[in-house]
Amino acid sequence: MSQTENQTPPSLYAAREPIFPKRVSGNFRSLKWILMIFTLGVYYVTPWIRWDRGPQLPDQAVLVDLANRRFFFFWIEIWPHEFYFIAGLLIMAGLGLFLFTSALGRVWCGYACPQTVWTDLFILVERWIEGDRNARLRLHRQKKMDFRKARLLMTKWVAWFLIGLATGGAWVFYFADAPTLLRDLVTGQAHPVAYTTLLILTATTFFFGGFAREQICIYACPWPRIQAAMMDEDTLTIGYREWRGEPRGKHRKGEGAEQLGDCIDCMACVNVCPMGIDIRDGQQMECITCGLCIDACDEIMEKIGKPRGLIDYLALSDEPRERAGAAARSPWYHIFRVRTMMYTALWSLVGIGLIFALFIRPEIELTVAPVRNPTFVTLSDGSIRNTYDVRLLNKHGEDRPFRVSITGHPALRVQLEGTPYETVDVPANETFLQRVYVVAPPPSDPARDERTEIRFWVEDLTNGDRAYSDSLFNGRSN
């Protein structure tokens, strides 16, 4: 057997080496703190915002009502037949992701992705408990498990567990009245599904944010591989000005110092990177463009008296210009271009369409389903009767009286099953099924004709809103 055949194929998975990012300060780090506080605040606080929804629904501003297949967002209610709103929001989210990636690379991954946000929070807790990078490295390399190491690890894991518990708890609060569900969870009276969901989300948050971290971005998330199709030579992403920084060298004095580049090989950019990469090696799949290496490098450049921007947001099209000595282009030149403007236009059109559809949709709706077995019934006086199942939708927070009528031929009359009147009370926030009979007297045209077009009308007697649905009346055709 040849030596080539004996070789083991390379592994597609590399074992994780723990990364201990160093604390850094700067504009991008401050932006990440602001976005972390904002996104976590929205996630944890939103289920507790109260909103009056009447006596039959929880007074919760944002609620996913799985039992009735509805979604409530402040004054907006999305019903099952209005799924196109959810589809439109998903399309907007996709176009927004394409837009930001085309303009600024993996900026979503670096600042707003839940994995990034929670990992930042876990690293912050880790730093508070164990210390900055050097202290955490010493603790990690310490082979002996003494009392101090055990205490620090247990404290950190308990803090991570509580964060995971709060994360899972906040998620289940979106699906039921938050104060009531919290009481049921504490007293052991909540549904088993709530406890199961809470346990799963707690465990995944604890593991993903505490131990997997960058492995989720590299191996589990498909976006690093998809993003290449969204980027071009004018996309701004983090890069190293190699033509300015090379050759590297730590010694700034003495013979040959004037030939060195601005990079002093201090490794600051590597030490602060949450992905553990060296951006000086070029753009890499692992880079989430968080900008922390820019903050670290700018701080070093100021200390040694060199211009900031050795590591910066750059586009591939900037390199030949800057190598030739031209001034760097403004970031806005790369952001406002044809491709990004097209994404923005499409995103705006979908958003405007959703807003328009939201404002013109009626507060009452009806659907009509003819009962076709039999298609008609001949009554004792010779009248022809058709039967219909009419579903009346009341989107208001209180019961409303609805009047049902028809148009199409003056001889036709309506009868509602269970009541001698043409009105029916429809419960709040519900779909009400009403059996309706349409009768044509013997000498009339609808009784003789095979088909007669009719229109069902429903009127909200409280505010006068109306809705209609077209159907057919079946006669004897003789």
C-alpha cells in the first residue's frame, strides 16, 4: 500500500481552543455596549409592558397567542388569515440583512446577532469574576483544582446559569400573560411545555454563550458562508493596511528603523478579538467585523505617535488607490451605491406595502361557504332554500352586534338559524360560525334560474363598518 493511501484525510472540524479576549475601550466597543444594553433591554422588558386588550385577553403589549393562532403587537393584531404580514416582515428582515451585508459586511454578526450579544454578556461576567485576559489565562492554565479556582468557576457558572434562566424565562413570557405565568412557574402550576421550553433555552444559552461561543459562528451558523455572495469589492469590512504596516518591527530606534512599517507587532488586535484571529492575515470567514481590533490598534497608534486607521473598515477597491498614494475614500462612497440603493428601495417598498395593507384592512370580515349537499331544498310552499355557513370575524375587544343581509335580487330573503332576527352577537376577538338560509319564493327568477349571483353583507351596528363576500344562489333551473 502506498504512503498516500495510508494518510489520514484532514478533519473538517478543529477542536476548540479557549479564547480569552482582553478588555478594550473605544468607539466600536462603546457602540457594542450600547447595542447590547438596548437589545437585551428590549428582549427582557417587552413581555412586561401592559396594554389594555379588554376582559377576555391578557393585558400584554406583545403576545403570541398560539391557542387562537394570533399575534398582538401593541395596537396591531395579526390573525391566522393575515399571515402575509409575517411573510412581509420576514422578507424585510432578509432584505435588511442583504443591505447591511452588502454595505458593511457581517455587521449584523458583530453587533446585533443574539449569539454575539449573549456571548458579550457572558464574557463580561467572566471578566468581572475571574479578571481580565492575563488572569483568566493563568486560571485556565492552572492544572491543580484548588479552592480558589473551584470558587471562581462555580461563581461564574452560577451567574451564567441565571442569565440562561432569565433568557428562557423571558422567551416563554411572550406566549402568555407574563405576571400570571411567572407566578405559575414559581408555584409549580405552569404547563409542562413551559418548564420544558425554559429548561431547553436555559441549557442552550448556558452552553452556546459560555462554552461554544465562536464555534457556533464558525460551524453552526450558515451566514459566514452565505455572506460572500452578498459582498463585492466596494463592501466595507475590517482590513489591515498592509502597505502601511509592513514590515513589522518592535524597535523604533536604531539602524534600519526608518524602513519599518507602522505595525509594532504588539498583538493587541489579536488579544481583543472574540474570534481569536489575526486580522493582519487578511479577511477570514471567522471575522464578525465587530471593530474591537480597530479600537485596540488605534489606541496603540496614538501611544507611539502614528496616525489611526492602520486597521479600519476598508473596501477592496480602496487598496490600489491607497497604495498609489491617493487619499482614502469616504465610507459614504461605499455605502451609497447602486447595489445598496436597490436593496433599500426594495426594503422600503415592502415596508410601505405592509403599512398600507395594515391601515386599509377592515375590523370585521366574513367568509361564506355554501352547503352543497344538497345544493338546494324545496320547501312545502314551493320556495327554494340554499344553506350557507358564514364565518363572522370580530377583531374588536368587545362583543359586537352584526347584521347579515344580501343583495343580488329583491325577491331573496335571509333567515339566520337560531334567531328570528337578522342580527347576531359576535364575541370579542373571535370568529363566529353562523348558519344562514337564503330563500326564494316560487314565482321569482332565482327560484327558476340555475344560478343567481348574490352578495352577502355584514354590518357592525356599533360603528357602521361593513364587509361583503360574493356567492351564488342555486335554483331549480326548469
